[in-house]
Amino acid sequence: LPNGRTFVAARKTIHSPLYGQPRYERELRGLRSCIDCPFVVDVYAAQGNEDDASYAFLLEYCPNGSMHDMLKAMEARRRGKEKLLMP
């Protein structure tokens, strides 16, 4: 950044005519409606282009993966014992 600070983000780009503008707008609205929720990634920017069917989101970087990934890892550690959903 111009002030010398480091900014890390993840870019999600979708190239598919099946995705479409309505789905892109619905996903963006959903993400923005959760802006105050600590369990949903922040959206820093978004851009959709119907002409070449490309849609991009600049999202908060989460180095530990998704909630789904974390739950699978916790369950694998317990191996056969009672399912652990959250510590």
C-alpha cells in the first residue's frame, strides 16, 4: 500500500457463462449482507463482466482454509470417537 503497510487478500475469479450476472450479484449481496459477521470473509472489491463471462472477487485472505476444511480436520483427529464439531 502507499503508506508502506502490507495488504494480503485472496482473489476468486470465475470464468463461466453458466455463472452469470444474476448469480454474481446474488453472491455479492450475500457476502455484503454479512459484513459484520466474524465468520464470513470480507469482500474488498468485486467486478463482473458479462461480455466475457468473468466475475472476480477480492476477498479477505484466510490461510487456514474454509470452515468445512477445519471441521474435516478436527473430525479426522478424533478418529472414530464422538464427532467433534467445534472445540
